[in-house]
Amino acid sequence: MREETRKRLERALWIDRAKMAGIGLAIIGAIGLAFAYEEFDLKVDNKDVGGTVTDIEPLVSKTDSADGENVIVRLDDGQLVRVLAYKSRGIKVGDKIQVVEHHHATGRVTHTLR
């Protein structure tokens, strides 16, 4: 094998190895970003807010034994949110209730009934 051909072959092999290393690093980076996002979403600040029940809807579930209901609540700041509640709580339209507002570090906001 001539020296020139050997150099081209080695260069082609190094380029192929560099491509594989780049792809591997990109995959590892994507997995790292996914874990970082999940970790970021787990950081939550909770805030208690008051509200008034405006509507109650049935809970749609795959099982027939669903003992919950969707409660539509107008918060004190005017925002309309949906929370889940057990039917056994006996919530009625017009009741004043407390809702916990969860602010996730990713910007997502969720609500649960207190």
C-alpha cells in the first residue's frame, strides 16, 4: 500500500470515528437534558389560594367505580381552574374552598384541592 493511500485510509477512519463519537456525545447530551428538565420540574413552590365553586362535572373514568368529580373553581384572582375532589366531600356550587397552587420551576402551574 502506498503511503498516500494509507494516509487517506487513516484519515477516513478517523473521520468515521469522530462521527461516531459526536453521535454518542449528542445522545448522552440529550439524555442529560431530559434528566435536567425532569429535575427542574420537580422544584415546586406551593401557595394557598381561596376560591368559589362555580360548577361540578362528573369524573370520566375507564372504571365504573370512579368516586370523584371535576370541580370548577373561580379563584380570588379571577382565574378559572379545574380540580378533582371525592364525591364524599359533599362540595356544592357556591361553596368557598381552599386550593393549593403549585408553581413548577419549568413554568407549569397545577392546582389541587386542599
